[in-house]
Amino acid sequence: MKNDNLKGQHRINEQIHSREVRVVGDDIEPKVYPLSQALKMAEDAGLDLVEISPTAVPPVCKIIDYSKFLYQLKRKQKEMKAKQVKVNVKEIRFGPQTDDHDYNFKLRHAMGFLQDGDKVKAYVFFKGRSILFKEQGEVLLLRFANDLEEYGKVEQMPVLEGKRMTIFISPKKGTGKKTTEKQPSQKQQQKAESEEQ
């Protein structure tokens, strides 16, 4: 595993320029030492003197195996990255006078997005003079949020920005990808029923 991207983040051994350093580490009394003495202590132990807090006065250094330290740091970063949850934002666009069929079609899509753990950004786009219907757009977005109440919660109420009125809806806890069980498709159900007969 390469640690090249982490190298250079810390000054080690002769790269440390301060005359005195506060040394911490295993089997070492934490106190301020002259740099030359701290370097000798690290060398005698067969380890590196690593500056871990350069902004402290005097800088804090640790006597450790630098390559092992980098490896552990990289592992920790990888674990943190794996724990982060990626949230996708799916957009749904309406016109100010969207008909019921189109509305229901988009509502079903939004339900699916929220069940998959994605956020939904729904907006009404006002073209030309349709900005006169901004109240209608707001009513539409509030109705949309109300119809999705079971699947998500409103993160941001409708806001008019230029020619767009936008609302954000985030999934409710427990409706993410990991918690929903995969339902068999209609074809799979029909096949299973025909096999039973």
C-alpha cells in the first residue's frame, strides 16, 4: 500500500527546524528536549522523530516508526471514508400547471428515490409570463411534500430563486437502501405461482 500522498505532511528527523521540541511517546518522559537530544533518542531507539503538532510552542514530536504511522493513518482515513454515506440528490421538475397524470408519475418516482435513500429536489420552473402563477407553484410543491410525508421530510420549504421555486425533501430514517428488502418482481411472482400449480 502506497503512502506517498501522506508523505510530506509531517516533518521528520532532520527536516525539523526548531531548536527545542516537546517529545511524547512510549517509554519517554513527556518534556521539552533540545532537538539534537531528541534526534539522538529516536536514533538510539531505531525509530523516527516525527513532528505531529508543528504549531505548538515548542512543536510536539513523537518517537515512532514513521512508515508504520503512515500506514495506520491511511487505514484510519480509509475506514472513515467507508463510513461516510453518499447521498444523491434527484431532481424532479414541474411546470406551474402540471396535470394530475404527470404529477402522479413524478410522485411515484420521488417515492422510489426516497426509498432508495436519495434526497429529492423538486422544483417548478416558470417560463416567461408563467411567473404570475408562482402561488400555484408553491401550492403544487407543498402538495407534493404532503403526499411524500410517509417517505421523507421537508428539509427546505419552497423558495423562489429566479425562475425556479424549489423544495428539498430528505428520506426518513429507516427508509434507506440497506433497510428495504428486495421485493420479487411481477414476473418472478407469476413464475413462482405457475410452478406451484
